[in-house]
Amino acid sequence: MKRLEVLTLRSRYPDAATFDGLLRADVFGRMKHLNLNYNRIDSFGAGCLVRGLSSPRLEILMLAHNRLEAGDIKRLMGCPGLRSLRHLSLRNNACGDEEIRELGNSPNLSSMETLGLRDVGGTTAGFEALLGSDKLPSLRH
């Protein structure tokens, strides 16, 4: 497990203690690709992610179809461990214009190339603010 860089836990629904333990494990700091789609991750899980993302090695983070809310997304965007992130999927989470603007203003997402925001609930104003941001110079899709 020392070389583990890709982990998919799609639709596994880990309980709070298991999820917290996973994100505290040494191997988590070496992850480059983490797929946590469809896991019912909520505010507690978002807090675990922020604590676990201390090393900026993660390049792909898949969080689609969870239960993240506006405050959870803001906390995640403030995490310095996201500085190497190239792809982020937040599809089908509770994200409004304020959070979409926050994505565009986060200094931790400057390496972002693709951002999945389908079915998040933002309006044209929020997406225009995101696309007008100068803090996402690598964003292509």
C-alpha cells in the first residue's frame, strides 16, 4: 500500500469513523486520484477531507453526487492541500452562486484544468464570475 496513488470508493457509503480513519492514514497523503462519488459525504466528511488533504499531491478529486452544502464547499476551497488539483467534480451537490464565485477566487485552485459543476444550482451570474476569474489560468473545461 505504500505506492497507492489512486483510490476509488464510489458508492461505498463508509460510516463516519471509517471515513475519518481512512483520511488520517499515512497512505492518504500520497494520493493523486481520489474518487468519492456517490458516498453521501456531508459536513462531517468535508471536515475529514480538509484535515486529510494536508499534502498538495492530489490531482483529481471526484465528489459528485454527495451531500455537500455551501459551507462545506467553501471549507474545501480554503484547503492548501488542493494546490496540485487539476480536476474537481462537484456535480450534484448544493452549490450556489456564492460558492461558484468562491471556486474562482480560491488561490488553492490555480492548477485547475477541469471543473465539473453540472447540476449544482448556480445561475448565469455565478458562472460568469467564475469564468472571469484570473485565479484559474489553467481552466479549460
